[in-house]
Amino acid sequence: MMIGLLLFVILPYQLAQPDANNNGLIGLVATLSFSVLPIGIAVSTRYVPKWKKQACEIPASQHPNSHYVCDEAGEVKCLPGWTGDLCDVPICRKGCDPLQGYCRRPGECRCKLGFYGDLCDKCVALPGCQHGRCNVSFECSCDPGWKGMFCSEPICASDCLPNQGYCEKPGECRCRLGWQGSKCKQCAVLPGCAHGTCQGPLECRCNPGWTGLLCQTPICAQGCSREHGGCKRPGTCRCRVGWTGPNCTECVPYPGCVHGSCKRPWECRCEPGWAGDLCNEKLTYCEEHPNTCRNNATCISMSPEDGNYRCICPLGYMGRQCQIKTMVPSTDLVPPIPDTELSQQIQNLANKTEGSSNEDKTGEESTNEKEQTAEPLGPIVITDPPMTIADSAATAGKWPTEMTTESNEGDDENET
């Protein structure tokens, strides 16, 4: 009786222990119990699942792809790296994420879609994500300073105006065309603008005294000749070679010209009474020959090349010395003759002509030959000597006249 009670106390405790020797002990206890226990006291047999009985009925070597062995007691023993009721579940690599990884044979770790790494603990970001990371697969969570679907757009400085500035990395502010400054709030002048400012992008508003598309042309002094002058600074007038004066309108005479002037640069046009290349030779022919001109004519001394003198004749005289008297035509206005009287006068003139004798005609012709007559002339105007003679004497040996150019380079005159 005591042995039976002892078996009923020990048996449940031994069955609960996962010792490999329990199988032999259980068999021993079962044998003793049936031999010792009195009749009427029966012990129920242990329940073994059907699949486990079938798994060990046939040797494990006869089961293809099996990963267990059966011990002497008919229990299933899994091979290393396998687990499960029939040892068909491989044990993955240690640390392999159970949700993001799996394995098909022991010791490996295969990643599910959207994860990677040795332990499948890293997610795959959205394709094209540049400056971002992921917490779940195919996500693009931007790093600080970046934005956009692919985290490719940098976040510029807070006060950088988007219409006037941009950035290529977070926190900076680069100016667009037409703007400048640290925050791109100031307008930029047109490229090449020399003396101008702007009120809007790419403007060139000229400062006072400047003009032109790029404000590169100075405004010269008022009245400065455009043909003979120029300037490099506003409000000045710089003369080209051969010209002088406040507005560059006066020509420069030939150097050393004493009593002469010019109409073009480097000329020396002599004043009356002077001759020579430099107009420094005084003409005294009339003073030395006071009676050269007659009939109260005015005598002007000339150079020997021009004939030594020239007489300006009074009205009614002509000739080199004004010695020839001329008939002065009437200067009174005669009213036109009416048409009614014209025919009568013509008839009277014809009758008078017919009544005259041939002797009268002969005497009249002889008288007319003796008298000196002249055709009616207009008002007599005294002009300068022929230009060919005067110019040859006045400009002989002079420098050539400079051609007018528009360039300001090489000017020797000072700005006035």
C-alpha cells in the first residue's frame, strides 16, 4: 500500500521534469505499479499524438527531407538547427528580425521586400530619396534642412525671398539674376552699366552728366562743338587737334603767323598790308609811290607776286590805275510804255530814219567812233583779288589741313 502511494506521488513529479532519463524511469515505475499495486487500483497510459507515433514507426532515414531522429522510446529528436513538432522549421541566424526576415535553412537570414542588412533590420527608402531616411519600407523621411517628396529641395534661409533668391544647400541664399545683397533684397544694375543705378532688376539709370545705353558717354559742356570738340568727363570740352577756344570753334593758325588769321587749322591768311608765309612782311609800295592810282582811287599795296599794288576805282573810272573814264548809265527807273503808244513811236522813228541823208549818217558814224562809249553796266562792286593768286601767296608752304575725326584719342589740347 505504501509503495502504491509513493508511486502516485513520484510519478506526476517525474513526468513534469524535461529530463532525458524520464523515459526509462517512467517505464520502470509503470512496471512496478502494475506488479505491486493491488487489484482495483489502475494507472492510465500516457497519450501520444498520432503524428508522433507515425513519425517514428518508420526509420527517419526513410523519410526524405526529414530533420529528426527517433530515440528508443519513440520520441522525435530534432537535428541541430531545426525545430517544430516534426522538426520542419529552420532556426534562423541569431538576431534575425522575426518580422522583417525569414530563413529556409538553419543559420541564414533572408529579408522581406523593403528591408535589407545581415539581420534584416534596415528598411529600404523610397527610390530616388536623396537626403532622407526611412522608418518603414519605401518611406522618405527628410533630414533637417531638406524638403520635397524625395528630400531633394533644400530649405533656404528664413528671410531669403523666393522670387529673388534661391539656395543649393540648407540655410544659404543665392541671388537670382538682377538681384544682389546678403538676402537678395537689392537690385543689380545691367551688366556693363558704367555710371548708373537701378530701381529694379537689370536697370541702368544714368547719373547726372552721363548718357548712353550703359551710361558710358559723358555729357560735355554746353555749347561744345560736336565736330571739333569732345570730353572724357561731364561738363568739360576738350578740343581736337587744330582747334581751340572755350567751345572748340576757333581754328589754330599756322605757328608763328604774325598778322594773319585762319578759317581752317594751320592757315595764315594775311591782313591787308602784310605778306609772306607768316604775314610778317609789311607792304609799302603805295606809300613809296603815292601817285600810282589816279582820279582819287584808293591804292592798296600788294606783294611783288601779286603786282605790287591794286587800285580801287571810284564810280565812273576803270583800269589798272583807274585812268579810263566810263559813261555812267542812268539809274532812274523808266515806266513801261503803254501798248497804244508803242506803234506810234515805232512809226515816227521809221519816218525820221527815212528823212535823214546819207551824209548825216556818215557824219554820225564818224562822230561815234571818236567818242568812247560803253555798254550799260550794273552797280560796280569791288571784290578781293582772284583767289588763285591770293591763296597761293597766303597758303604757300602751310601745313596740310587735318581731317575731322570723331576720336578723342591723341588730343594735345587741355580740357577747358
